[in-house]
Amino acid sequence: MARKYLLTATMLDGYQKTIGPTATRFTHYWRIVAKLENGKTEVFWGHTKSLAEANRKRAATREAARQRGWKDFAFEVVELVRTEA
């Protein structure tokens, strides 16, 4: 049986997200905060197995913003910290 870990992301604004317990070796957490035309905000997030994979999400986000008509968005990536579950 694979060893399980908790993964914690701490965003620049202090928000913390904990993932797990999981045996998958995720390394980075990404978050999109989208500002909609009507003034509301939507948040999308996920985790990846590499920084390169997370950065590919950034490029896709620009296209999503155009298609969905977002007024503005912020895309952030942080490294996950692994602790014993």
C-alpha cells in the first residue's frame, strides 16, 4: 500500500488549501480567480504533478477568459508542501 500524505498550498493572500490524504505525487497547486462582467467572482483550482503542467494551465486560462467573457482574472501557482497523513 502506498504511503499517504497531506499536501498544503499557501497562496500569496494567505489562503491555505489542504489536499489529501493522497499517495499521488502532486507538486503544485493552481488557482484562477475570475471577475465576471456582472461583478461576481468565480474561483477555479487544481493540482498538478509539475510546474510545467501548471504553467500550461496559464495559457489555457487566457483562452477561457476570452470565451467566457471574464472582465479580469488572476492566475496563481504555488508549490505544495507534503506532510505525513
